[in-house]
Amino acid sequence: MGSQLHFSNTSTLIRHEEQLVAPIIKTISYFDIFDFPLTSREIHHYSSVKIDFVEFQKTIDFLVSDGKLKQVKEYYLPFFSAAENVDKRLENEHRAKSIEPKVRRYSRIISSFPFVECVCISGSYSKGVIAKDGDVDYFIITKPGRLWLSRTLLVLFKKVILLNSRKYFCVNYFIDSNHLEIPDKNLFSSTEIRTLIPVYNEELFAKFLNENQWASKELPNAHYSINKNLLIHRSSFIKKISEKVFGGFIGERLDNFCFRITLKHWKKKFAHFDESEFDLNMRTKKNVSKHHPQGFQKKVLIALNERIDKFKLV
């Protein structure tokens, strides 16, 4: 990528291009898809290159002086992005902070369901923002052999009790604790993994991170900061009783039934997906449930390449 970018100050470029320019542009471009300008510290945090921050800042300043990036307050954007995105980010940050009590309440509800072993927040809220029409997304790890029973109970709760509102209760990705590795090894997945907010069972979350060390290599500067206000430490008595009742043969039969009926429904509903697209967006196996019917991951990666191409034209 670096050799295809054109800069006016070629002597400075020789010093910075290969190691820093391309990763900075890639990081800025990725978050611009979400109208999310970054501070220099955040660019460093989400960059694929591990290097001293002072040197990193020099390269950012160089890109600003060369017209490839623009600075608004302490935030940086691609030269082609709207400065108003800074105000949008600040507004979305304020909204995210204001709903923290609701997020904790719904996180506690999810953690109280049978066979839920770990709960994490993903999506935009895990980056500290939420749009006015946004959802709070959850990444859930269940006990092996009970993923589909657990998922079905959570979905029924959303449809019946919450009247199908997903505002604070979007449960769209489940794995079980025997299959912790995420197979989609790309920037989208690594960013989501490295920004997850664990709210229930930090120990299992640590095992999950260990099984996905490839994401740490992709984003070596991204370190977790646990939000202690969101942590939930105890499971409910009802959960323990339910797991005992459905821990044997009955629970196994129910889990298999929930799996088969959901797979049949999704195969019919999303018949427009070919086999590879269905696996990417609607992965449906006994140990995983991924519900991304809009094909968001693919769209993001396409949008990323389009933004990077804009830098090559200037």
C-alpha cells in the first residue's frame, strides 16, 4: 500500500512510509467508516505496528502537513471526511455514558439466563459510543451443548418481554466455551475482539483472549481497560436450578431441537446467500450462532478498501 501513496515531501516519506504511513491510513480509514474520528493515542492504540508513540505522532503530524489527514480539536480524520463527525462522536459518547445503568441492568439479565457462562459487550458501545438509533450488541459464551437452548430462551425474552426491541438487548453472536477461537481472521474481527467489554466472568474472557492471540498480533497496542461499573460477579439462584434441571438428556434434546428449527428457518429466510456468505454472516453450528443478516463484515472491509484507494488518488 505504502509505495502507491503519493506525498509532496519525498525525503520525509522515505523515513516514514513503509513502517508507519500505511498502518496509520488504514486505521484512520477503518474508523472513518463509522464516522469515528480518532485521537493520536487512539490511532496508535488501534494500529498494526508496535512503535514508540513519539515517533508515531511525528508521522501523524507529517500526514496532516501533507494534506492527507486533517485535525479538528484533538481528533484526526481523512482529508475527505466531514469535520462534523467530531461533534457526532462527542454526542454519541455522551449518550453511551447516559445509558450505562441500563446496559448494566440488561447485562445482568443476560448473565442470569441458564447456561450463559460469559457476557461481553461488542459493537459501537464497546468503543464508547452509541448512535441515537443504535443498539447495544452482546457477545455471549455458553456452556457446551446448550448454546441453542440458551440462545432461544434469550430471543424469546426479547420478543415477548421486550416486545422484540433490540435497543439494549441485541444478542447476535454466541459461541460455546469449548470452541473459543474466532475463525474470521481479519481487521473487522480483530477490532471487535480487542474492544470487547467483559461484563460477566472475566476468567473465561481471559481464556477467550488466549485462544485468539492472532487478534493481539494484529493490534499489538490495544490493551483492555475493564469497566468495573459494568462487572457482574454472581449468578442467580434460578439459573443454578434451571441448569440442573436441563443439564441432562432433556436439555440435550431441547438444544438439538432449537438448533434444527433455527437452521431450517434461516436457510429458508436467507436463501439468497451462497454457502460461503451464509457461513460468514449466519454461521449456524452446534457450537456457534452468528446472526449478521446484513452482511456487515463484508461491507465494512469493502468500504475500507474504497477509503484507502482515495488516498492513492491525491
